[in-house]
Amino acid sequence: MGVLNFAHGEMYVLGGFVTYYLYGLFGLNYLLALTTSAGTVAAVGLVFERLFFRRVLRITTREESTMLLAAGTALLLDSLALVVFGEKQRGVPPIVPGVYHVLSAFVPAGRVLIFVLALALISAFLLFMQHTRPGRALRAIAQDKEAAALMGVNIDRYRALGFGIGAALAGVAGGLLVTLFAVNAGAGTPISIKAFIMIMIGGAGVVSGAILGGVVLGFAEAIGYFFIPGSVTYLLILVGLIVFLVFRPQGIMGRPWG
Amino acid sequence: MRGLRTVLLVLLAGAVALAAPNGPVNAEQKTLKIGVLGVMSGPAASWGLVNRYCAEASAQLINEEGGWQIGGEKYRIEVVSIDDRNDPKVSVAGAERLVYQEKIKYIIGPNVDTTAAAIVPVMEKAKALNFPYAFSKALYTPPRSNSILGMIASYQAGPVIYKYLKEQKGVRNVSFIARNESDPLNQRTEGVAAAKALGLKVVSSEDTYEPGTTDFTPVMSRVVRQNADLIVLSGVAPADAPLLIRTARELGYKGLLSTETAQDAKILNEVAGKAATGFISVGGASTPQIRSAYMDKFVQRYVKVAGEWNDEAGTKVYALEMILRTLSLAGPKAISDVEEFKKAIPKFQIQNPFLKEAKMLKFVGAPYFSQPRQIGVPMVVNVFEDGKFKALFIGSVE
């Protein structure tokens, strides 16, 4: 939709904290806490869209404006999270305790559950985007905003929907991963950077590209850390990314720029 | 127009109210400003915020008693805090603001080697003194003399912990893992040297992880594969320690885990839970078994200021106390002249007010820095059991 949302990591953090308070502290049912996380973060995303992004997208055609706005909202959320949630790391007990020993690998049960839930959510999201009217409208806006508007797509309404869905998914991710990695107020920026790298690898504006980017980065990280000691792994990943972008700046599945 | 004027008046009144100092203030009373400079945002925020909360909690208690007495006069303590965002450039700007604009001579912080080293020229030029939580020996060794280490360094705690584990738990070999940043990497290097000096076999020490890492499985898989008796988490941040421990246990590691930095029991409990049982770390005068009534009072105020207790505060409570008590000994001239403060350092020795047991508190570090440039925080080695820290033994830098 022409917006690179740098605040996605901060939305993830918010989702993690909502789950921490509801499930970890107040003992609410985990699925209810997860749903509330998604709802809360979606509401924040919608407020941001309505108050800031809609206006900026209306009055400017420069992509840098929305990028700067997104970076600004990320900083705002980062600081707010520190004030509201404090400086400490927060975590919740694993949803499913135990570790499976498969061949020579140890696989925590919580990770298996989250993997399955993430697969289900990705499938549901892809089905929504491919086979529903709002999904088609969102893809049309991402491909060509003017053409979509001429075809009768209500840009403001569907952009708000896109923002809401994106934020809700970040909230779900935060709620799922707080059970594995815990969360702290400063965790948003590294997550946003990783999300940005995934998008660069997979291709901006293509849902399956983002998923592919995530898989590629995840494997590169895991294999690198396992076989290469020290800090060489991320150095190699970033050098590889630079070389890759020189030859394919639009990412694996993205459209060529311009 | 009238509405706008009303709004402006309300805003002005609000600004005046915010600018006014809290609590009753004697118009005649002098104020002693103390700076806190450290990382108070981002992933390492807890390090600097704990410094700030400690200084604020102590200052509140002192001010409620009428102030701190130096040379027959009571001073109201005012804490001025600046977030350096763990960035040396911001740290220099913050130090300059504290010493030149706020006219502060005593600063608590910064938290890491890079920021602490960056402000050394500022401290020396402005003739100010700071209390970093960075371990680089160069900061405290002549010709440098304007920095005083605020805690136990890893190269001091490491050998003591390794020796204990070697003698009491039969540890023979050790693996190290460190965050890929200047401080933790230095701590790992010092730790490796200390382990080797004790005759321990270092089976791996090259594994590092990037700041901001949340999934430690890939890097921990390598470390666990070495199957060492002990895994040392070098310079580990309180946010990372529980995840590293949990991951190691999930990967089937059955050995011991330790670190030379202070950790937080609540975070360990929440994130690592039972996996953290047996984890050994360095704390301050924070475990309930060794606290004095004075420390208990501080803990209660800290909770009021910060919202909840942080075990790291048990170490960081010392800085302001040492500054003020040394100023009392050195006399009022030391408030504006740090050379007077420095002259009082070798003479300073009191009963540790934070410990129940009778232990002396003084400036130490001469064997490491060729001059006493370290607060003599007791080396309390803790073990995590039943969801809380228990003091394993109390050692000393000397």
C-alpha cells in the first residue's frame, strides 16, 4: 500500500505486553489473551492510520514522507512502551511445557505449537488475500492505487483495513512469541530491522515474498550461528543482502522499482 | 481569542507547577546536584534506569530527613538524569550538559566501556568525577584519575566464582558465550584468562550473539554441543540471561551456568522459571538474608520510585551514598573541587550501612588500577533457588 511500516516491531512489543499482562499476570485464558492482543494492537494501528498516515498519504506523493512518519511512530511507541511498561524484560510460562527429542535435535513443545499456529495464520491470511473481496481490494491498492480507485475501491476504507490487519498480525506475533522469547520495551527496533531485511529479501508489496524472506533469513541465521562462531554470521548475511540487492533490488518476488 | 488565552494561562500554570520542586523546601537550604548519565532507553535501558531510580530513591530519603550534612550545613540533594542511549556521542553531549550547564561535579554512570571512555576528556577538562559501571582498566589507571568504578568488575568476580565452582562443584572445563559488544567481549577475554590461570580447560570461547537477539537456539546449540561442566554468560544483560539459560536447558544442557554481572530474580523467574535453578551470578547487598534495616528502608523507597524492586539496585545503591559520605569527610570545599574529594579517598572507611553484618566499606581497587578507584561493593555471589537469589558467599575485591 506504499507504506513501509517501521513501527511493526513496536506493535509486536505491544502485543507481547498485552499477552504478558492478561495471560501471565492476570491468569486469563491464553487464546483470549492472544485475541485481545490482536484487537488492541489493531486498534492502535487503526488510530495511527486515521490520525497520521491517511492525511500524509493524501497530501504527499513522496514515499519518504510515510517512511519518516513510520519511523517517527516507531520512536513514539518505543518511548511510550518504556514509560508504560517499564525497563524490565517480561515473560510468561510456556503454553505447552516439555521438549521433544527428535533424532539428535531438541525441539521445545512450545515452538512446535507456535509453528503450527503461525502456519495456520499464514494460510488463513493468504486465503483471505486471494479469495475474498477485501483481500482482492487490498492487492489492487498495493499494485496500482489510482487504477483501484477508478475501479470503485474505497482507498481510505481498505487502507485502514490493511493497517488494522497488519497491526493485528504483529500483535498476534508478539502474543505468540512472548511465550518463547519474552519481551521488553526496547525489543521493537531489532524486530523491525529484521522485518525490513525479510521484506528486502522477499520483495516489498508481495505477501508470499515477505514469508519467503522470513524463511531465508531464519535459515541463514540458524545455519550461520551453528557452523560459524563469532559475529561473522550477521556480517555475511548483510554482505550477502547487499550483493543480492545489487543484482535484484526488488527482492525475490517484488516488482521492479518504478 | 479568549479561549486561546485561557488555554495559554492553563499551560503556563502547568509549566510553573511542573518546574516547582517536589515537597517542602527551605528557601535558605543549599542544593547539591548529582548527575546520572547512562542508557535509559532501548534494550539495555534497565542498566541506566536502575542507576537513576537508586539515586532518586536515596535522594528522596535524604531530603525527607532534612538533607545531607557537609561541613555543618545540610544540602538538599537534586538528581539530574540524562539518557545517553548507549551512544558515545550522546554520552559526551550529556556529560557536557551536566558539567557545564548544570555545574555538576559528580556523575553516576555511564554504563558501558564505550560511553564511559568517551566522556573521560570531558570529565578531566571540567574537573569533574564520574562513577562508571564499565570495566575497562584504562578508565581507572593513572594517568586517568577522574573515574571510580561503581561495582565489582568481571575480572574480579570471575576468578572467585570459578575457583568456588572448581573446588566445590568439581568443574574442570568451561565454555564462554558473549554478546557481540565491546564490554561483554572484554569480559569474556578476561574470564578466559582467569579460567586458564586456575587450570580450567576452556573448551569454547568464540561464540557470540548480536545485541537484540531473541532466539538463542542457533548460537546456544553450538555452545551446548561442547558439553562443558560450566557455561559462562560473559557480560550478559538481565534481558538476555533468562533466555540463554532456558535455551541451554531446552537443548538438554545439564551442567552449571554462571555470570559475573548482576541479574534480576523476577525476570529470571518469569522467563526461565525452574530452568534457572542453580544459576550463579554476582549481586549487591540485595539478598534479604544480608540486608540491614537501612537497606530495607531503601528497598521500600526504591519500589515506590521504580514500581518494583530490581536486584541490580542492590549494587547500584552504593554510588550516591559513597559520593555523599566522602563529601562529608572531605568538607564543603570538595563540593566544587574534586581534588579535595580525591584526597579524602584513601582516608575514607565506614561500617557498610547496607549490610547487617559488620563489614567495612571503603574505596578499593589499588591492586588492579594502581590507585583506589573502585567502590568497595561487597562481592555477594548468589545462587538462584526456589525463584529467588540466595547468597552463596560474600567475598571482597581485596
